[in-house]
Amino acid sequence: MRILENATTEYSPGGDFAASAVRVQLTDAQQALVDAIRSHTETTCLQNSTSSYFLQELSPIRQNLMDWIAFSEQETVLELGGKTGILTKCLCGRCKTVTSIVTSEPDAYVNAVRNDGSENLRIWLSGNRHTQNHPRENAKCFDTVTLVGADAALYQGIFSHTDPPTATVPKSEPTAISDAAPQPQRQYGQLLALAHDCLKPGGRLILAINNRLGIQYWSGKTDVCSPALFSSIQGDTEGATEYCFSKKQLSSMLEKTGFEAVQFYYPVPDYRYPTQIFSDAYLPQVGDIRPTSTHYDDVRYQLFDEKKAFDSLCADGLFDQFANSFLVLCEKGGEQK
């Protein structure tokens, strides 16, 4: 494994990497996570902690999102937003190479510790002025790009010192998200364009994102776009720290960026802790949705019974519009495959 730090310095586990821990500033929670990973006591840490941080970083449920997707041993993967590497680990065990873009040094460090021994992994720490190792310089290099739970920090980390890309698509199609679109749509559209640029012809994008019209937000969960209730439902997304879009919005952005063969899947309760995944080929029927009232990461209102609401939506054929999250698989279009 290699870590490309500021796109100029390389260090590896056990050598310079170990020494670098002196200057990587970890929070108490991050240090506890590193200690648990190194001592192979992740399960004990997860069982004994009441912190949502450790659930997010250690729960094996997280990998349900990727475990069912087929990968080739010859597949090259670019992971946009690898963070602390819980899904990176899933990819490293199944693909030829994984390049993980991380936006903070502590996350890069935790990712490296978690995936120590994965010789097919490279970690790129974004947010630097050196563009020779920027993912944009690796156009058409990857079989698959993953974009799971993208946020504004990822956008800023990748594009703060470079010009955002515009995907190359057929002349009959728009080439970018309109400049008149709200800021979150423009930024996410540029991340999609970057993914498009980095894919080989016929390559695939795997993305996961929250639905701004998800039933959890109607019920009283504070959404990812704003600490205010109902902000994304009302379209108040300016200054959002994490992106979330409706199915119609997301479909439009993918089409405008040049992606084809778009397949929507619906993780339940959401993409972070999926215990069920439905598709357009098999949408849930009344009674299929398991109770979704457990919320681990915040204190929230629950204004109605979400399971009953889902049953009503399923009966009326509206589940896909109000699912809490989307998992999307699509292909790079506009070129000969």
C-alpha cells in the first residue's frame, strides 16, 4: 500500500508511515478506533461503546452496501471519498487495484491502518496544489468509480486548487450541469463529471446518496443538508455540507453527465446501514419493509410510524420516490465500448 501525501511524499506501513503518527492529529475517538483496529478488538469496542462514531466506523452492516455487487479480480477501482476505509477494505479484497481519495490526514491515516497489508491499495490525500497525481490526470484509467455519501468536503478537497471538469458526452447532450442550478447540484455534477472522465469506455459508476424526499425527513429526522427540520424537502439546500437529491434530480444529473444504463436500488433503512436492498425489478410490497424506527446517530422527532407510511407508499407504487437512500449503478456512455 502507498499513501501519496500532498501528491509528493510516499510512505508505507511499518516505516515512515509509523513515524508519521507523531504529527497526525487524531481525536480521542479516532485514536480509540486505531487502537481497536490494531489490537483486533473491533467487535468488543463496538459492543461496549454508546458512540455513534464507532457504529459508523466498525459496524459490519456497512459493507452490505457493496458485498452483493460483482467485481472482477482484474478490476481497477477509484474510490472518491474513501474516508476511514470501511468500504475500501471491501474493495481491496476483491479487485486488482484500489485508489482511494481521502480529504483529511486523520482519515487517510485510519484508512491506512485499517487496510495495512493491502498491497493493491493507494491512498491519495486531496486538497493540495500539486496536480500531477490529481485523479483528473488519470483520465480513462479505471474500470469502476465509487462515490458513496459524497459531501462538500470531498468537493472542496478535490477542486480547491484545480478547475472542475466537464464530462465529454455526445454533442446532442448537455455537457454539464447548468450554472443556474443550485450550488449543491453544480458541485455534485462536477464530481459526476470527474468520475466520468476517470472511467474507461464502458466503465461503471457506483454511487450512494440520501434522497432529499426520503420518508425519514418527513417524519422528523434532521437532514444531512441542514440542521433545520424539513430543509431539503423545502429545497433549502444552499450551503449544504452533504449532498442529497430526489430520484428525478439524480437521474437528470446522471443523464446530463453522459451516464447510461442507469439502475436504481433502494437500501433500507438507508445506504449507511442497509439490511435490505430493493430494486426497480423487485420493489417492496406491503409488509416487506422491516421496522426502520431505530436511529443511531442523533436525537430526533418521529412524527408518525414510518413502517406504516412505507406500507402505504408501497401500496400506491410510490416507494421509489420516498426511499431514504439510493444506490445507483450506471455505465459511462457516449463512447464506443
